[in-house]
Amino acid sequence: MTDLLTVEDLRITYPTRQGPSEVVRGVSFALGRERLGIVGESGSGKSQTGRALLGLTPAPGIATARRLEFDGIDLRQASPATWRALRGIRISMVMQDPKYSLNPVMTIGRQIVEAYRTQKGGAKTAARDRAMAMLEAVQIRDPSRVFNAYPHELSGGMGQRAMLAMMLITEPDLLIADEPTSALDVTVQLEVLAILDRLVADRGMGLIFISHDLRLVSTFCDRVLVMYAGRIVEEVKASDLANARHPYTQGLYTCLPRIEGSQRPLQTLQRDASWAL
Amino acid sequence: MISREWLLTDQPGSRRQARYGQAFRTWLSLRSNRLAMVGFWIIAALIGIAIFAPWIAPYDPVVGGDLRLDRLIGPSWDHLMGTDDQARDIFSRVVYGARLTLLVVALVAVIATPIGLAVGTTAGYFGGWVDVVLMRITDIFLAFPRLILALAFASALGPGIENAIIAIAITSWPPYARLARAETLTIRETDYINAIRLQGASSPRIIWGHVVPLCLSSVIVRVTLDMAGIILTAAGLGFLGLGAQPPQPEWGAMIAAGRRFIIDFWWVATMPGIAIFIVSLGFNLLGDGLRDALDPKGRK
Amino acid sequence: MNLIEISNLDVTFGSFANTVAAVRDVSFNVAAGEAFGIVGESGSGKSTVLRAICGLAPVTGGTIRIDGQPLKTPRDAGFYRRVQMVFQDPYASLHPRHTVDRVLAEPLAIHGFANAETRIEQALADVGLGHGFRFRYPHQLSGGQRQRVAIARALILEPKILLLDEPTSALDASIQAEVLNLLDRLRSERGLTYILVSHDLAVVAHMCERLLVMQHGRTVEELTRAELQGRRAQQPYTRALLVASQGYVGQTPTLEKA
């Protein structure tokens, strides 16, 4: 299997008053058509990594890499035209809160149709049919109502599904999902994950799932990268997470309270300065 | 010992150190903005000139020279900005005029800001009929053009610089009240206000100790930006004869006096005009810079 | 002896035609020294129950009694000395322009407590923050440190009852463990009574002896910790929550939505 995405030695630097500070420090991984999880706490650089893959590092940050290749295209030297042909078409991104990613003054349907037609062109009616089919595919029970609704008229779960529909209508090869379910209730969360799961299985899409929720990632993804202070400290098979070797991963896992009863007081994470080196 | 390290420490050891440190950070952020510093130095120069006017001005601002020889002389090394029709040195008058300008600006700020803050935060915090009554009063004041309203007050109170200041102050608080109210409406819903309510704090305590400090920065910015307008209103009142009375060296009144011979002796009206322009610009630049420096969200 | 008795609580927002019933007919009792959990998803009304107790939301029906006494509206100073609250988002619950010192001194000044100096130092020590934090501003603190300050603020008046509104949901997992341990220790040291609201069953199972499951403003069921741990929930909604809390399980679980 050839790799869809190859990242080697990705570094993201921000200038500060005290001199440059690296928030991502040499991240390397390869992604096939699989579900890859990136787990870490706030400030670990996991979201920065996700954005850098799309060339969306917020200013004044600077992202550099020894190798950054998507399906044979070198993303480091990508021109604005190349990016336009990739973003939202071959690589899509879903963010945490649909409220901030959807245009508040345009109906959901128009946004999805527009996303489709900018890439594939074609007649309005055809695009409309595709959009309705997509809304159905993301398990929206009443697609025509959602099609004509404005973002504020939808609940969080609905909004996130509409967002997914918009991101997926162009049939991307790679989806980067940054905490896509964190703003949702647990029961809705699972339904959204099931949609993603099916898309990976049916279409052979690659998925990078960025989350702080170790339990969710370990049950959902195939492979997990654990990030700490801008580095990948461990890569494990998701099913083996309970037997992780790195003390940080172990600590993250054991500090979660469990319904079945957990030790009292809870184990806390004793951070070791050497992890950040 | 106040050192840079002492001010910028992450672990201040006393209330005083925490407050100074915070102020120093604001200053650092202001200092990194070049245009704001231009404004800052203009205002600093204005204050310096006002304080040291007797030493800077080469002539008396009120008593002119020889009316036969020294009237309406163009700018020269003896009279940097020329002389006016009373044979007075315009440079000296502009220098002394800085005092009047500063007086107007300072008094209006001191009178109008607290009124605006008090009305706005009270209306916003309580809502309901308190809000309706206070805001309708504010609307009445806002309904008239400022200069016209100031003109009405100034003519009712009688001409003179003190009355002009009062008239300007009375007419300039409504925008601050509006601004403070809008800010208060969002602040009062936050959890830190809920938290202090749950500590059993009284409404005046919450408004004064918790709401006002948060409205203060945006109101200060607005007042600073308005200073240019206030100076112009004062000048306008002076120009119309309702502000400072002759022979006081008020910039607006000086322009009014110079307009009769603006074609033949342009410097008489132009020099105080340039002074008004520079000071207005200074306040505008400083206000813009303060907006960035005082924004708590924008700072790390 | 029940310290807190809530019977048939209704909370309705809005007026005339535009009303929203956030809480409908909710009843429960909490014994002194107990930790009681309320679990639900967004819009279940779980936080509104807490807000109704402390007077931030209007009680439109039913009664709330503490120590057998019905609460007065508005709440009096004595109430605030017995009941305090910790909010969900530590980034929003501390005044951005007040130092930690000011945050802690304010309640002492309101209630006229003597020797503020020693009490503030003690309160900081109790929540595991040293003297070095006393004169910092909130923006100089991490999320976990802020939540510790919020807990110190709630405890400085020495209340008997602490209302906790999702106190750890905005924090990283490792920080959550530290804050939960802190809350646990403070409860046993001071004999506090907790009402803890959370969307996370595991957190509630860890912290509380009994819990109430809420959905759409109504009670679904009341469970003990043992019943929860033994997964002996009666209602399908609670069972769905239990399944969901295990993480992703392969295919879409069929959820019954009331």
C-alpha cells in the first residue's frame, strides 16, 4: 500500500518576545487509507500539526518540514493554485465547532451546493441532488428541512453533520478532523463517528482524527500518535493503548476515572522533564 | 528597587508589584506601536509646553508690542509665527494657549467620563425600567448636534472659558454612556459576575468594583479619540465668541480674530490652526494605540 | 436528616407566549456530607437546577429547602455563607482585571471577615497553590490553576454546601484527575456536601454516592453508585449513556430519543 501522506520532520515556529518558540518539533509520520488518531493535551501541538498539513498555520507561525507529500505532490512548494485544487477538494478539514465554520447568512444547502460546484461544476439541479444525497448519507433524517435551514437553526449535532456533508461532497482522499465531536453530546458523538467510520471503510478515505479524548481515539482509530510538548512520544496500535510503554501515555490512560470504580485518589500524571527533550 | 525584572516577574510578591507590572506591560505594548508613540510624544510635548509656557514664550501673550511698529508682522526670527493685529507675538500666544487647551481637555475628561460610566453601567447592569429611563435621557442628548447643544448651554450660562467647558462636558457624556452600557450588557452575563453575586456582593459594589474597571479601558480609548473633537468644539465656541474671551490666547478665538485678514496676513489664523491640527492628530494616534494596548484579550 | 430537599422544582424562562421550561418537576434529597451527582446531556436542565438553587435562575414552581428552611428570594447573606458554587469554565469565571489576591479578598470584605491576610494564604495553601500565585492575574495562570483559584474562592467563606457545575470539563484529563482529587480531599477534610453536575458518567461515578439522570428537563431515574457500577440502570436512556461512555463500539448504537 502506498502512503497517502508523508510527513517528515515537521516543525512549527512562532516568534515571541523571548525569541522563536517551537510548538511542533520534528513530527514525522506516514498515513495510508486508515484512521490515524493524534492524541495530546492542550498545547501539545496536535491541532497545529493538523493545520500545517493544509498550509493553514496561522501567522506569524512558520511551518517547515524535510518532507511533506500528499499523493506525490510536494506540499512545501505548493502554489496558491495547487492549494486551491487541494483544499476542500482532495483534503478536507472538519473543526470542533460547526458554528464557526459555517457561513451564518447562507443556507446549509447553498453552502454545500457551492462547495460542490466550485470543484465539479455542472448544473445546479444536479448539484442539488448530490447535496441532498450527501445530507442523507450523514444520517440527517429530514434533508430537505436542513437543506433550507440557516446554521443557527440547527442543533450542534445537526450542524456538525451538515459540516461533514459539505466537507465530504467533494469526495476527498484525506479528511483531517480536529476534535470533530468534542462539542457534541456523547450519544450524538457516536453517530457522527459511525458516519466517519463508514466513509473510511466504503471510500477508502484517509482520516486524521485529532482529539484529547484518549478513550474515544483508542476505540475508534487504527493507530494512535501520542503528542507531548510538540513531539510524538509514542506511536501505538489503538487496541494496545492500555499496554502503552511511554509513561506519558500510561499516565494519560490511568488518570481517567472509570465507571466500574477507580482508585481513590485518582492516579495523577507525574510529568518528567525528560519527556519534553 | 524598581527594575525591569521586578516589573515583569511571573510571581509578583505584593499588590503594588502586580499593579505596576501590569501597567508596565501595557506601556511596553504601547511603546511597540510607533504611531501611538508619535501621538504620545505630541501630548507629552503639549503638557510640557503648558507647564513651561512662561519660560518658552519669548513675549507676553496678552500685552502686545508697539501698535505702530509691530502689528501684523510676518513670521521671522524675532517672531517665529508673526504677530497679530494687536501687535502680540503669535508664537507666545500659541504656547500659552496650550494651557487653555489642556484645561479644556482635562476638565471635560474628568467631568464627562464619570457621568457616562455611571449612567451607562447602571442602565446596563439593572436593565428594565432603569435602563429605559436612563437611555431615553441619553438619547435626548444625542439627538442634537453637539456644537449646537454646547452653543445653547454656553449661551445660557454666559460666555467664558469655564462655562464653555461645562457646556462641552454636558454634551459629551452620552456616547460614553452608550458604550459603557453595551459593554455592561455582555459583562453582566459572565460567570465572574455571577460568582461575585453568589458571594453576596451588593449591586453598587459589583458595578463599581467589577463592571466599571472592564468598561474603563474602552471608554478611555473613546475619550482619547474624542479629544480632537472636544478641542475643535472648544475652538468652535471660541470662534463664535462663546468660549474664551479676549484677550485670552485660546486657539479657536485666535482663529476667529484672524479670519478678518486671512487673505493678506495668513499666519494670524493659520498658526493656531496648525496647533489645533497637531494636537488633535496626537490624541487620535494615542487613542488608536491605547485601544490595542488596553485590550485584555489581545495581550499574552 | 436531609440537608437539601428539592421537591417538584420547575424552572421556566421567558414570559407570556415565549416560555421555555428548562426544568420540570424535579425532586431529590441530599444528605449532609453526601456527594450527589446530576448527569445529562446539553439541554437536559442539569445546570439550571444548580442555578435555581443559588438564585441565578428563577424558581417558578416547587420548593427548595436547606436544613428544612425554604429559601428566600432574593437569597440572603447567610445563604451565600453556606452555599457556594464552582463554575464550568475557569477562563470565564475569574475577573480578567483582578489578581488572585483580590478575587479571594472580595468575599471576605463583603462578609466582614477578620484577618483576611491569613485566610487568603490558608485558602491558597488548601487548594495546592503557593504564595507565588497570590498576586498573579488570571491570564498568568493555566486552566487547572484557575480552577483551583475558583475553588479557593468558593471555600473561603467556609460554606457547608458546594455546587459544582462541570468543574473539570474544560480541563485536560491529567488536570481533571488533580482537580477531582482536590475536591475529594476537601470534602472529607471539611465534611462538605456536594452537588456535582456533569455530562461524564465516569466522573460522577467516581465522585458521588448517588446520582440523578436528567433528559429534556425531566428526571429519568435516580441511581446509587453501586447500581451504576453494576450497570443496573432501569431506563433505556441511562443504558444508552452507559454504552456511549465506553467509547466507540463499531456500529451505530440505536438510541431511543424521547
